[in-house]
Amino acid sequence: MPDWLKPGWLLGLFALIFIFLLAFTYEQTRERIAIQEQLRLEAQLKEILVAGSYDNEPATDVLEIEGDKRTVYRARLQGQPVAALFKTVAKDGYSGSINLLVGIKPNGELLGVRALAHRETPGLGDEIDLRRSDWVLDFAGRSLRNPMPDDWAVKKDGGVFDAFTGATITPRAVVGEVKKTLIYFQAHQHELFQ
Amino acid sequence: MSTPNVSDILYQGLWKNNPGLVQLLGLCPLLAVSNTFINALGMGMATTLVLTSSNFVVALSRPVLREEIRIAIFVLVIAGFVGVVELVMNAYFYELYLILGIFIPLIVTNCIIIGRAEAFASRQPLWAATLDGFVMGLGFTLVLLLLGSMREIVGSATLFADAHLLFGEWGQHMSISFGEDARGILLFALPPGAFIGLGLLVAIKNVIDEKLSKPKTVAVQISSPTTADASA
């Protein structure tokens, strides 16, 4: 082999070794990673759903809404709809996107709202997190009739929802996204449970 | 470069040339994920694992390593191991993996790792390089833990919160909270707290160094303790 080719071969050899190492690790962990993700999803759905109110596996009863970037998990009891759980994103948080889970009953009432992932300021915006404060619990039982759509805003914007001291942007984003989801649900309710 | 002995390597990694306090390398993860003890521990372990493995492989391949492609090989080795660590954490410490998020793949860019590969592992025997990788990682982890505990106690008024992410069930009982309503000083949970905390730690180390070297200063003029080592 000519001398000038050796570095190339060596580099290729190293690349090959690490490709195999990574592929092997990936194969070994793939199943467990899938299980972990599924477990986390189920745990999140159970936070909102009332135990015993459904008899299917909502985590596997999935509807992906194309173009809208929402995922819907459906809970049913003997085939009848119990709740639609939307995984949705409020894009206008203070530090990027806030991933939300919004549970809605067939009558349009909110079952509950949870912040799944966010990067809001600790101590200020992170009160949307149930571990920090019970602010999100206020959503349960609300609907587009309670309050009326025009009042679906934080108090600072003339609505009915509390904002935290020093952080208006975060609750505003969450309230806005929950409202959007409710409106979406109202418009597409019949397709959602097919 | 002559081969250092074991105590040399320990002294360099843990104190004299500590990556967090003296070399000040890898500041990005050090400052970013040191907001709680458990985050710091997870990050420290991941970094130590990558650093030890990469030093091991670099030293192992020393006989065939060529000058012109060594940096490319280092990067390949480091990126490969970070990929492995990321997958393993994703599988076994899923929630911690979600919290540390982008900082796991960013271990690739941690200068300590390529720095040790270039400055030490590629010139030393296998055992010394592996030990050096582990000890440097340990030194980095200890600083992370100190900073993490400091910031968690002052910033959030808790310690070992979310320990179950790393230790499973029994970690639930490790968490210490300083009073129900204690919220801590927010500044320390935020990025400025990381800079202030690290500054304090560096200052404390310098004071200790100065105290230790006092007897000698009577006879010899000694330059500032950090500047001589920082370039290593």
C-alpha cells in the first residue's frame, strides 16, 4: 500500500469500528428505549384520566393529525368515547416551546391540563409545572362556555386566568394553546373518535 | 514527556490541574447542568465514562496513530462513545436523560476530552492514559457536585431532589427539603448563580493553594498559582 493511502485506510477502519459499536449499542437498547417512552406516555395519560373510567389502552389508540402537529390519544369505555387527550405545543413560551397534554371530555369540558416539557424560568414561569404549583389544576372542568371564549385569557389581558407574579408570557402561552385545542376539538369532534 | 506515577496523575486531575477549577475546560456543561446535585452527578458520570473510554482507545491505538489524522480520529472516537453513552442513558436513566437533554450530545464538544486525548493519552502508556481519563473525569465530577449542591441548597432549598431518577425507588427517600415554604434564592438556580458559584470555588481553591505554599514563599518568589497551570 502506498504511504499516502495509509491515513485514509486508518481513518476508514476507525469509522468502521465505531459504526459497529454504535449499531450494536443501538440494537441492544432499542427495545428498552421504546418501552421507556411508552411507559412515560402511559404515566402522563394516567395523570389526567380517572382510573376505571376507561377500559382501552389510550396510549396505543392514537390519531396523528397531519399538518397540525397534534397527537390525540383516545380513551374509551366499551367503545364509547370517554376523553380525547391532545399532545400539543404552545410555541410562544418565554423560553421556547411548552409541550402540553390537554384532556377533553366528549361534552367539551376539560378533564385536565399538564405541562409535559418546558424550559421556563425556574421560580417564575415554571409554576405551570404541577411539581411547582397547582396552577394547571384550575383548567379542570372549564370549557368554551366556562368562561366564554373572549375571557379565555390571563387576567392581565382581561381574561379570567391568574398569571404568576413576574411571568405573564408563560401562562398566556398555555391559556392560548388550551383555548386553541378546545376550539379544534369543537370543530373536529366527530372525526376524532372514528 | 516522561511517564508520571499514579500519585502524580491523581494530584494533577483532582487538584493541581483540575479540569473544572484550573483548566476551566468544559464550562458549558459545568455551568448549565449544575443546578441540582442529581443533574450534576448524571453529567459527571457520563463525562467520566466518555473521558476514560476515549483515553483508553486513543492510548491503545497510539502505535498506529498518524500525525496528520490524529485529531480526526480523536473526534471520531469521542463522538462514538458519546453516542453509546447517550443510548445507554436513554434506555436506563430515561427521565434524567430527558432533563440533561442537549447536554449529553454536547459532551462531544467538551474540550477536556479532546484535550486529554491530545495532551496525555496519545503520548502515554495505556494504564496511565486510562487512569488519567478516569481521574480527570472524577475531578470534573467533584467540581460539578460541589457546584450542584451549593446551587441546589441556596437556589432551591433542597438537596438530592429527584434522586430517584438515578437511584430508582430508594432514591425517593434521599431528597432533603429545607422547610415546606422555603423557595431559595432564585439567582442561584439561574445561570448567574453558576458563574458566581464557580468563581467562589476557584477563589477558595486559590486561597488554599496560597496557604499551603506559604512556608516556601519566605525564601522564593512564587507567581500566581493558576497562571502557570492554566495553559496545560
